[in-house]
Amino acid sequence: MKYQLNDNDYRSLWMVASPSQIKAEFGDRSCSVRTIYRIYAKYGISGIKNFRSKIRSEIRKESGSTISEEYISHKLEKRFEIEREAAFIKMWKKIREFEGRF
């Protein structure tokens, strides 16, 4: 039996992966990109771009002019890559455990 990502799975991934990244990673185990956006809307979750912009602006405010925009962007992207990879590994483990029972 093939595992299908559910609302809680999407909610746990929203900060680290866009709906298109989720669809690309999990394929037919996930909903369409459009449906994932609808799930986010149902829970009042804003898009990942808005979330990242908010984090960038908070870092910019705290650091003043001591850190360049390029440095902030680079560090954030690196951090998001690490977080995304960890979240995907965790989700694949959950999928394998579920599918291993059947």
C-alpha cells in the first residue's frame, strides 16, 4: 500500500519546501501543487516566499548595515537546504515505515 501525504505532512514541510519541491520529491505520494496551496490556504499558512522574506527583513533589521544582502541570502538558502533535506529524510522514513507494514 502506497503512503499518501496528508495535511499534517504538508504542514510540517511548508517552511522548508515549496509545493512544487514537495511534488517533485514525493511524486504520486503527494497531491498536486495546486491542491497543496489549497491545503495551506485552508490552514491560513502563507507561502514560503512570504515566510522567507519576513526572516530576511528581520535579520536585516537586527544586523543593520553590517551584513550584506548577498551574505544573508546565501546563509539563508544554505540553512533552508539543510532543513529541507532533513525534513525530506524524516518524511521518507515515515513513508518507508508505513509501507513496510503492508
